[in-house]
Amino acid sequence: MAEYLLEASGIGVRFGDFQALAGISLAVAHRSIHALIGPNGAGKTTLFNALTGVRPPNAGRIVFGRHDITRAPAHRRVRYGMARSFQVTNLYPALSVAENVRLAVQARHEREGWVFWRAPQRRDIADEVQAILERIGIGERAGARAGDLSHGAQRSLEIGMALAGRPQLICLDEPLAGMGIDDVHRTKELIVGLRDAMAVLLIEHNMSVVLSISDRITVMAQGAKIAEGPPERVRNDPAVRTAYLGSAA
């Protein structure tokens, strides 16, 4: 097994004349938590979009497992074992919590696909849905309307939908944004627990959480990488302190 699950080298993204990313390199180890941090406008979400196939890079190379995915569409990256959540919660609010996860599980089964107009017939799918809901801590809300969940529970549900694809790598874009203290703690514990089965790459502004759970941190500013390493090294890096001058970090 290669040391790294995901390796991106020399990633560049342009929007017209604007160079959003310039020569970014990143390597995510198997079963690790790798945080991507930086001030607003640093290019973090643009890098996420390049890695996950939302916006292919204009330059560079991305390898995931044994696959060169630089130009692969997002759905193929999912097939290879990559999953992603977004800054804005992406759920079906009118459906129940269990139905949201069931659709995500069924999407992995070619014969089931996005079958949402009938009750589930397969016990293995129903059991997997319940297991995911228990894992993310909302098993007792299976029958509730997804749109009625708290913000924190909705973010957990979105993570559960990503887990339905049985990923090797899950990419979380600001999973703690807008959460209260209790939801932050629960989601933090959920993310730490994911490391037992997969790698986690996350964008997050809650620096106390980032520093406490990450194995490695990459710091970006103005579309470039300015620091990288274990939490203690990043915490004491002068370039990081300069980038965050005046911020909560």
C-alpha cells in the first residue's frame, strides 16, 4: 500500500485572468485527519473543488489510490472511494432522515439506483441505513423530516449520506460552521471516529478543534500553501501567525 491515499501536485486553477490557486501540492495519508485552513479567500474551497471534480484544475496532477483522477468527473471519483460534503447543507428536506440515507445507499447499488417512489424491499439496505444513522448519532430521528432537524443534526445527516458510499476518503467543507457548543462536540467526536475506517480531509475555521484532532495541517493564503505539518509545528509557524493576524486564530 502506498503511503498516501491522495496526492495532488502543482495544482493550479484560473478563473479568467485570476489565478485562484498556484502550484498547490497536498498529500493525505491513509486513515488520517488532514485539515486545510487559511483566511477567507485563501483558496481552500477552490482546492476542494479541484480535488473532488467540481472544478478540474488548469494545471497539476491528482492521484487517488492507483488512479490518476486529474480529469475524472466527480461521479467517477465517488466510485473510486471519494466522498464530499459542502459548505451549504445538501439534503432532501421534505424526505425523512432515513429516506435521505437510503437514497445514498441505493445509489451504490446499480439495480436499486435512485428508487425513491416505493418502500425499500431489501433488508440489507434497510439494515445499512439504520447502522449509518446510529453511527452519526441520529438513529432515534429516522422517521423525522430532514428539514426539521437542527443545523448540527443536518450536518451529521449529510456526513451519513457521504458515508453511504463507503468511501476511503471523505472531504468535509466546514462541517462545524454555525453549530452550537453541544453540536460541535458531537460532530468533533464523529469526525475522530471516522479515522478508524477512512481518511478525512476537512476545511474548518474552528482552530481549537483543528489543532486537537488533526494529524497534519496545511495552511493556505492567497491561493498558495504557506505552511504544513503536525499541529504543534503549524501553531508556532511565524507565517501562519502572520496570515491569521487579527483573526480568532
